[in-house]
Amino acid sequence: MSVLALALAAGVASAQPLAWSWDTSQPVHYHAEITRERYDGDWHMAIQNLEARAQLTNLAMDMSCGVVDVLKKGWAIECSFHNVVVSGTAFGGEQDKLNTIFEEYVGYLNQASGIFEMSAAGRIKSFDIRTFESRSERESQVIDAMRMLMVRPFALLELELPKSGDDKGKAWKQGGSPLLTQLRSSYGTAGAVIIKHSVESSEGTLVQIGTEGRATVAYGLAVESDGTKNIALDLAGAASFDNALGVLVARDSMVVGNFTASAAASGPTDHFREIGTLVRIDAIPLPPAPTLEPAPEPELEPAVEPAVEPAPAAD
């Protein structure tokens, strides 16, 4: 059953303090799926001078996340990527280019990883991907395009819990600039964000947490006093958190971005819609290693008996 389909009953306090607790001895495995629609298209690029705009992008992947360092107030975590699939729908005339670009992404990402720091409360910062070493400006741009794509599953992993783990039977705010409200931009996101989480129900060690929020944001430092580039975000979601293990079990979310009234005066209101799902799995089903067939035996030409001349007749 989808996490979002769980019945929510407001005002339920958690039975024990909520706390993240990453096991340093073994990784945690997740499956993630992201569907993103952007009405004016997300730009993607390949190293060999190909560019295309995706109106619809689908990302499915598994990741195996382990602690690489224990920090004073949190952890440094690295997640290797497996079984990555990227597909999408491009603007007219760009579909073949987009398919080629995404094929290139998949080749790189299945050998890449994401690394980030998480605070003890569950806030993520300093996200980046580790992939091939850049040797040119173009390669740096491709890596950045893949980073902006791969940050979306980690936005679902970021679930900030209440201070000291005590929700006190009421909603709590998430601080900072959560990844769910980050726009797809190389220059960051600026604006005001309000996100609230609340415990909706609990059964055994599983705690169901609902999320709702809104924000007014803009790309980079483009927030202007007249609001001509501002985007209004609305988001909602639900999560299942295992309070005994201290890990996220599942999370669903939907984020919708629309230009504000002044920003949409000269164009469409719709900007983007993104739906994401993250589910913990017991193990990552890695693709099978290629089977090397033995080389066929060379076909030998049939032996040719040398011609023997008959002995001369005796006189």
C-alpha cells in the first residue's frame, strides 16, 4: 500500500522519542522513483555536444547507503547507485537527442554514488555525486546536470525530526532550506519556506508522519521586489519511520510549483509537478555479471592428402 494511502489521524503523539540512528556496520538499501513534469522543459546535455529539453522525466533507481564518517552531530553518508533507469519525453524534434543523453547518464550513474551529511535530526546538507573526473567545462556541466537529477531521491530521505525527539503531540517545523523545496538550478534556490511535520499514527515501532508545506522561491538570487520570477510551491507527503531502528522505511511526496500572479502575467502559471516515492528494501538486486561464452573452436580445413605420382612402369 502507498504510504500516502494510509489513513491520517491528527494529534497523535509518538510513543517514544523520534531519532535517526544510522547503523555504522551495515548499509541501508532503498528503491526510489521520481516522476517530474516541467512545462517549459528541463535542459539536459551529453558530453558530445547534444542538448535537449525534457517535459517529462522518469527516474528509477536503487541505492545502498552506508556511513563513511561519524560527525560530532550527525553522519557523513555515501550511497552507491544501482539499476538506474532514466527516461523521458522531449519537446518536438528532440526525442532522439534526449534518449541518447539519458543513455549516457545511465552509463555514468550506474558507476557513481551520492555523498551527503545528515544532522542528528535528519537534515541533509552538502549533497554531491561522485562520478567520472571532469577534464573540461562541458564535462563539468554534464556532471552538474546529473547531480540536479539525482538530488531528487535524497530530498525524500531528508526528514527532520522534532527537537530532542519529542513532538509533544503537535506539529513541528523543518528548518533551513529542505531539498524538497530546492529548484533545479546550478545556482541554488532563494526564498521563504514553511514545512511542518506531524505524527499521525503509530503501530509498534512504526510511526506515520505527515508533511505539508508551502514556499515562495526563485532560481538563484533572482528574487525580485516585484515578484516577476517568484514560484509558489505547495507540497504534501507521508512517511513511515521505524523508531526502533532509527531509519526511514518509506516516504511519498508531491511538490507542485506555479508562478505567482505577477510572474505569470506574461505567460502560463504552471511550472512543474514532481511526485516521488522512496521505499526501504532488504537488499539491492544487482544486475547479473555478464556471462562469457567460450570462444568457438576454429573450424579446420579438411586435410588434403598430397598427390602421389604413380611409379614408372618397369621395362
